[in-house]
Amino acid sequence: MKKIILLHLLVSFVFCTQIFAQSDTAQKGWPSVERYSFIRECVREAKKNMSEDSARFYCYCMQEKVEAKYPTVEAASKVTEEDMNSEAWQKDIRGCLGGTWGTEEREAFISSCIESAIKGGISEEKSKNYCECMIFKIEKKYPNSADAAGNLTPEKLNSPEWKKIIQGCLDF
């Protein structure tokens, strides 16, 4: 648990430095309000059949997959139930159904991350969106939370790969 909290502090530090270093570059993909709307509605529906924690992981995963297949909200809005029942979509859905971190680990990361971001002057809503996005990205990359805590160093988080991941969550 202590490693998860240390991990969040590291991610929060990088977040704060990135947020203040952002430039006005053109955003690609869905507008953040649409991403968040998709996830919020998805979580609301998914919670009927799974825990909120599992629903959040599932919905972040599905949003990423839907946006990759349908780069505009308009294109995604034309997806039919028949499309979603296709073998390709069913495979994607199954792939999003399981995270590997425990609820306690995710919640500890998210709450500590939000608290740090707010202390850093970031709004509560932006902090929540960023931290929920980051936990999904980190868990996807490191299915074992101990691996994440041991491998995500300041140097690694400043690599081009992680800067892109962090920026993607900041744009959320």
C-alpha cells in the first residue's frame, strides 16, 4: 500500500509539472467533455452488473477502444447494437472486463493522487479525471501494482512514452 501511495506522489508530481508546461497544441480525437461523458454514462450503466471500481476500469478501457475505432463522436454515435455484437467488438469487450489491481490499491492511488493534484492548484474535476485516467493507463501497463511502484521512476515518467500518456490524461 505504501508503494502505491509513493507511486501516486510521483505521478502527481509529473502531472503538476506537465500541466504548467502545456502548450496550446491542437487536440486530436474526441473533446475531453465527450470522453468524460462517455465514461460517466458507461460507469452508470456498468455499475448495474459490477462494482463501481470494475465499471470504471471497464469504461476507461472501452472509451479508448471506441475512440480508436471511431475518431469522431459523430462516427461513434452511429454504432449499432449489431455492431457491438460482432465478434471483434465482443473480443474488445471481454478484454476490458478485468483489471488486475485490487479495489483498495486503485482507490488508494486515486484518492491520494486527487488530493495531491488539488493541493497543486488543479481543480477537483480535472484532478479526478486525470487520476482516474492515469490509474487505468498504469494498471494496463503494469498489471501487478508492485511492478508499477518499482518501475515508474521519475526518469521513466519523463520519457517520451510516458509524457505522451500523461498528456493524454491531461487532455481528458
